[in-house]
Amino acid sequence: MSDAPSPPSIDIAGNLAAVRRDMTAAAVAAGRDPAAVALIAVSKFQGPPAVRMALEAGQRIFGENRVQEAQAKWPALRQAFAGTELHLIGPLQTNKVRDAVALFDVIETVDRPKLAQALATALQQGEHRLRCYIQVNTGEEPQKAGIPPREADDFIVHCRDALRLPVTGLMCIPPQAEEPAPHFALLAKIAARHGLAEVSMGMSADYRIAIGFGASHVRIGTAIFGPRPAP
Ligand SMILES: *Cc1c(COP(=O)(O)O)cnc(C)c1O
């Protein structure tokens, strides 16, 4: 994260407008209401000047994948721009749960019982307006976070009913080398059978497909901010 101004060659407002246009077109093509699909601008590794440009262009929902980076960046930006909503889209360690609960509006990466328990404990200790999504490892990749699909039903019920977590949605990151469509279809199916309205899926390369399969939130970084600077 640097304070250097982002390169003027990257037209963040223009990119945002283009992504929003594409999202609308994809929703209309799928027979969906464009207003039912929200854009999460993934600002990980982007410095405050780039994020400010997106805020100034009217963007209000952002995704970060590290608690510490978000803590350094967001308090000042939130003071300057009202109505921001911050999503944690990267792995969460249990020792960072309190910090995450204090900063984020949505934690998209609830992926294991130990984390769910730690979140439940933290949420009992005060006011919050947090929502949680369960991350599902739809590709069953050993190196990837997320609950395996065959355990997802039990885990969702456990989080919601036993731990009383405010679970409102699901999230997935399909395997890189595979066709994403079956993964999007699977995630939407699991969400539907639990009555979960929020389905976070689709990134720069495949958000149009995800919208076709019912995404309520797409997470887009590169198509808005350009290539990410080194972390
Ligand atoms: C980085 C990231 C994105 C954004 O990816 P792009 O390809 O830059 O759009 C979306 N989701 C998650 C979980 C990410 O870590």
C-alpha cells in the first residue's frame, strides 16, 4: 500500500462505469433485475488515492482481503465518505476476529467451525451490524479455504441455529483452471435451499457468467483498478 497517486493511465471512474454497464447488460440478459446485483470493488493492495477515486465516482461497497491492511487504510476513508460497506474476502485467523468484527460490515470467509465459534463469541460481546457469508470450497481444492460442498448444509445450519451467527449468504472462488459455471450453479443451489439471499461470486474474468447464475454480489478488482501493485 503506497501513498503515491495511482498512475493517471488508469481511469478508475471510467472502468467503474464500464463494469456497471456490463453488470446491467448481464442481468438483463439473464432476465434479472440489475438492481439485485451489487458491485464489490476489491481494493486490496490499492493505496488510498486509488480507493478515493472509486469513492468519488460513487462506489460504496469495497472488498479487502487482509485485516491489517484494511485497518491501516479504511478508518480515514470512512470518515471522509459516508455510507461505505466493507467486506472481508480473505482468510480470517481467529486471533484477528475482534479486529475484523470492529471494522468490517460483512465477513465473507467463514469457512471452519473454529472461526465460526470465535465469531459467535466476539459477537456476543457488544453492538455490531455484521453479516456473515459461509465460504464454500466448490472445487474441493485442498489448498483452498472453504467448507466442502458435502459439509456445507450442516455447517450453515450449525452457524445459524446453534451459534446464532447472522449468516445471510455464501461465497465461493472457483478453481482457476476450470469452467466457473458449474461452481456458480452449485453455490446458488446451496444458497437457495437455505433461503440465503446473498451469493458472492464472480471476479473480473467471470462476473458476467456469475450474474447469469444468480450472483447478488460480484467481487471485482483488476477490471476497476488495473493490475494490483505488489503487496
Ligand atoms: C482479489 C480477489 C478478487 C478480485 O479479483 P480480480 O480478478 O482482480 O477481479 C475477488 N475475490 C477475492 C476473494 C479476491 O481475493
